[in-house]
Amino acid sequence: MAKKIVKKKKLRVFRLLLLLFVVAMIVFFVYSYVVSDIKNIIIKGNNYVTDEEILQSSGLYDYPSFVMTMSNLVENKIEKNQYIKSAKVRKKFYHTIVIEIKEYDVLFKNSINGKYVLDTTHEITSSNNYRVPSLVNYTPTDKYKKLISCIKEVDKSILGKVSEIEYKPNDFDKDRFLLLMDDGNSVYLTLTKFEMINYYNEVLGQLEGRKGILYLDSGNHFKIME
């Protein structure tokens, strides 16, 4: 009777170890990615709200888990800030959070009540000292509302040169205001001609360095200071 020959299979130990190593590495990197915290936070677009305030309100101050951080929840937290119009949170490689902020504009400070006026017409209290014009005296409600609408249309670069706004009516015009400029000049405007302040830089170039009072409320003339 013929003998049955059984072939012995050689275990491919090296290939098995290599496969186990590759699987272990994949598991390790996946686990590390999942449990790792946020490594970097980039904040863009904020002028009035500090990075510190945004981090505090967002819940990201302690750099929590990257994977467990839900972008929409972070956005909702940030948007509770009265200065912030919208927040967009994006995740990027490697464990980076990018926060893009859109803020409401701060138009001026109402010195009567100490509150800042936003372009939404809302008045808010803040401990921060923003570099915006100050309305220094009482203004009737109807004139006050129109003033806010007018200031919203002023170019930011020009508005940044205004230090004080004073309601200054006379016998001829109850819509008259006086603007004190950082450069030492004064400008009279009415609510119906308030947009004229956007041409301030052009007018300034014609004054040849002289200081005085610019009357844009009635006629357009300049009175040199003595």
C-alpha cells in the first residue's frame, strides 16, 4: 500500500508580523487623532471683541478635544456676544480651529448714558474704551435716530477722525450738529447734508494746513481760526 505524503505548510511569519504592525500603527494613529486636543486656534475679523473674549465665550479656552468639538455649537456660543453679527467655525488639519468673525459696527459713544451705539441702533454697555466719536450732549429722540442713520453712511476712515459730536441747533436749523475733528478743525453739518463729511479729506487738501471751522450746513465755506 502506497504511503500518503502530507506536505507541511510553512508559516509566513514575517508577512504576518508586518500585517500586525501595519494594523497596530493604523489603530494607534486613529486613536491619537480621536483623543488629541485642539492644537491651534486662529481668530479672524474681530476688531472690537478681543481674542480672549472670543475664546472664553466659545468654550475653547482650554483647548478641548478636536473631534468632540462641534462647530455649530461653538458658533452659537460666540454669537451670543452683543458685538458679533455672525461666527463661522471651520476645522483644518492638523487639529486647527479657524474662527471667522463678523461684528456690528460701533458708531459712537453716547456720553449722556455712557453706552456705545451699534449700527443696529442698539445701545450697549462695555468696559472697553473704543476709539469712536462721543456724542457729548442731549439730542432729541427724533434727531438722535436720524443721526444714527446718517453716521452709518459715513466712511469709516472719516468717522475715525471725528472726536466729538455735539447737537448744535440754531434759529434756522434744528438738525444742526458740530463735529470736532482730531486734527483741530470743526465742522458744522445738518442731518440732510451729513454725507458731505465724506469729502472731508478733499476739502482738507485745499486748506493748505490752516485750522478753522468748516461750514457745511449752509453754503460751503471755511473760517480760519485766529
